Amino acid sequence: MFCYQCQETAKNIACTKKGVCGKTSDVANIEDLLVWVTKGLGEILTRMRKENKDIKNLHSFVNNNLFTTITNANFHYEDLLEKVKETIDLNQKLIEGLDDKENLSKAALYNEKDDDELKLKSQIIGVLNTLDDDKRSLRELITYGLKGMAAYNRHANVLGKFDDNVDEFMESTLAKLMDDSLSVEDLIALTLETGSNGAAAMALLDSANTSAYGNPEISEVNIGVRNNPAILISGHDLKDMEMLLEQTQNTGVDVYTHSEMLPANYYPAFKKYDNFVGNYGNAWWLQDKEFESFNGPILMTTNCIIPPKDSYKDRVFTTGVAAYPGMKHIAADENGYKDFSEIIELAKKCESPKEIEHGKIVGGFAHNQVLALADKVVEAVKNGDIQQFVVMAGCDGRQRGRNYYEDFAKALPEDTIILTAGCAKYRYNKLNLGDINGIPRVLDAGQCNDSYSLVVIAQALQKAFGLDDINDLPISYNIAWYEQKAVIVLLALLSLGVKNIHLGPTLPAFLSPNVANVLVENFGIAPIGEVDEDMEKFGIKT
Ligand code: FSO
Ligand code: SF4
């Protein structure tokens, strides 16, 4: 195995024996094989599109395959092997219907059915097949961006929203990743295009979420517990959230969110459920403690599973692209409906959650809510009450270096506001940082995909202040990354012209020195350093 797709990769070089995430080498290898045959599928779909063939029901294979290989989503070898076989079968069937069958790639033509042969192949397919350092770096950067985009695209699709340009881009780009004639310059251009399509995917998801569930609004979220049996739901899939709330009505079972599902508390459509209590716990990496004390069943709707302890393993269920050996998986029926009755019945037999904290946190500052406060915000900036905004979006994680983000938030002067999205917020959303003229100093827009909201807010402020360049706003970007959704958020920000982003806790291992230089020279990307020095670099007066 050779995997360096996430921030926690071993020694910030690569995981080569076993993943720091807990992934075995077999799983890492079969994921590489799945990505490879999906590149073949991308090529075939691109050709079918040219030949005006109907492909509208086939995009979901691309999204699911890429999404399932995101860090901490799927640890299940047999499940991944099944997906490889399904994709190979699909590729062969689709090739039969092509008018032009000439010069297809090896990935598209690959037609192996034997499990042992597939395993052998999975050991020789992967990142290191690209020998040139810079091309490999860019190909992987784009691949990880596509994985993040696939996640957002899939969430939007589940809610009935599609953007054909995004699908077309993803599929044609998968094919281009196998094209040896593309130069480093071509791949740099493709990286930026990946970013702009990522922004489109996030906009699509924003419209899917808000049209289905309303605009997030200022909300107080209970972080304590009640005395009823309960289910904890984690991950990012709001459709799963809706189905779970519907099915738990009048059963005596409460529902709490964990980690990235916290923003579900901000949507008007979910507030009508009186068994929806609030949020339990913190970011994904603390789940081994928090799932234990929760006592009830847990539903993982997307990534960010960590290898479970025996004490709660039997209570964890997966759905969607998430899978883990030994955990029960709830699949959707042909209409997308998921039957959660088994989880509800189990909840009834469990003790109610043990309280680990109590009180409230405030969130719900997606673009619509912040823009409703725009006059207040603009006035506070003009009269000097707000010195600067700092975008501290992204992910949280286990590494000790991430204490930096808590320290940074604490050290920020009282006339600054943190704009956040993603699970990075758990480093400072319970610090009680106060408010400025009634505007909370931590404005949480939602999940990592809601970083899109932060861009909409920045663009609106740019207009309000009559500025030509988004970088002239008093906004700094100090972003934490962990997995591949953060990669597409970063590329989207770059494509929108945002400069001088600080990225931490470490720069991605998959950036070769030359590619890292391109990002430094053209976009001012910088690693994080010491809190005081970084504060100065951002021009924040303390
Ligand atoms: Fe966090 Fe995990 Fe949203 Fe990621 S829960 S780390 S960027 O999957 O998705 O922010
Ligand atoms: Fe290592 Fe991250 Fe890959 Fe897991 S996802 S194997 S931790 S680089």
C-alpha cells in the first residue's frame, strides 16, 4: 500500500504498512483499484456523452466509488471488492454499446473476475504508478479534489439536484488523469478547473440543502442530554437525518447529532421534531470515548469512522458509502428509502445517554442568516468595532499540533470574528468568546461544504465595501485540513481568487516541492507557524 491522501499520513510522507486511520493494506490497495476502474468508467462515460448516449443514471457509480474511498469512510475489503467487480461489469457492458471502441485505456478494458487476481492487481495499481514526482503530485491533488467533489455531488443528488457540468467535468477529468500526454502545466490548469467545479458542486449542495430543509438560521443547540433512550447520528447526510427523525417520531426514542451532523440543528425543517434533542460530543476523532458514553445506537452516514472499541461496536450502524467489517449496514431500497427500525428497536433496549457536558452552543450562520445581519456587520467594520474576520474552516483531527487552532482562537483580540464551517469548529466553539454588538465572535456556517457560504458572505462584503479584489477585505484564511473534502474546499477557494491561505497543521504530503512552490508563489499558500507570528502575518493587531 501507499496512501498519503490525508493529513495524518505516517510521518507526513505516506502510510505504507497500515493506515494511521486503521485501514489495512488490503483495503488501501483495493481502494486504489476501485479508483483505477472508476477512471476507466469516466473515460467510457465521456465517450458515451460524445455519442449522445443516455448516461443520466450512471453518474451515481462515479460518485459512490470515489466517495467510498475517502478517508475513514469504508474499511470493508469485501464490500470494496464487490464495488470493483460491479464497476468492471458495468464498464464491459457499456463498452459493448459504444460506437467507437478504439483506443480505450487499460483501466476501461480491464475485465478480471477472479478474486485472487483482483487482489494481485490491487497490489500493483496505485499512486506510485506515476513516476514523475510533479505529475504524480498533481494527479493525486486532482484525484483527491474529485473525491471531495463526489461526496458533495452525491449529497446534492440524493436530494434531487444535479449539475450536468459537474458530472461531465468529473468524468472527463478521471479520463485525463490517465493521459500521459498532459504536461505539468496542463495538470496545473486542470487543478484550478477542479476547484471551480468544486465550487459549483458546493453551490449545488447548498441549493439542495436549503430548498429541502430551509435556510439555516441562528440556533441555540443543546449539548446536554435527556432521560430517554436515544440514537446518535453522525456524518454529513441530511436526507438520512430526515428519514431518521421521521421514523423515530412517537417511538420514545430521542435523536442527537455528532460531529459534522451538528449543523442539522440549524435547519428549520428539523426543528419541528420534538425528539431531536441537540448535539452530543465533539469532532469525529473523539468518537471512541463519546460513543461509549452515549449508550445508545449510532448511525454513521458518511466518513469519519474510527476503528471501534468492543464496548460499542455492536451499536454502530453504517449506511450510504460507509462500511466497516462487523458493523450492520442499512441500505436504501430502490426508492432511496432506508428502514431504520432495527436501530430504533435497539435504542429502546439501551440506557439513555450519559451527560458529558451541558449548556448550549450557537450556530446557523450560513450565508442567508449572515446576509440578513449584513447592515450590522458592515457598520461594525466601518466604525472599527470589527477589526478582522478569520476564516477558520475545515477539519479537526487527532494530531497534537491541532491545539494551535484553539490557541489561535483564544489569542485573537476581542474585535475579531471567526467564520467557520466543518468539524474544525470544535476546537473553539465552546470557548464562550462572546460577541461584538450582538454578533457572536464564532459564526458557524455549518458542515465543511458550507465553506461555500463563507465565500458567498465574502463576495457580499466585497460588494458592500465596493472592493475590486476579494483579497482587499479584512478577512484572513487560517484553514485546517484532514481529508479529501477539505482538498476540494481549498481548490474551490483558490479558483475563486482567494489568496494567502494558511494551511495546517501540516502541508499535504502529496504536494511535491515544485507543486508546493507553485501554490506558494501564485496563491501565497503558507503553512501555519507560531500563533503570535501568524497573527502578525495576517495583520491582526493584538
Ligand atoms: Fe470533518 Fe470528517 Fe466535514 Fe471531513 S467530519 S473531517 S473535511 O469528514 O467532512 O469536516
Ligand atoms: Fe494513511 Fe490517511 Fe491513507 Fe489512512 S487515509 S492510510 S491515515 S494517508
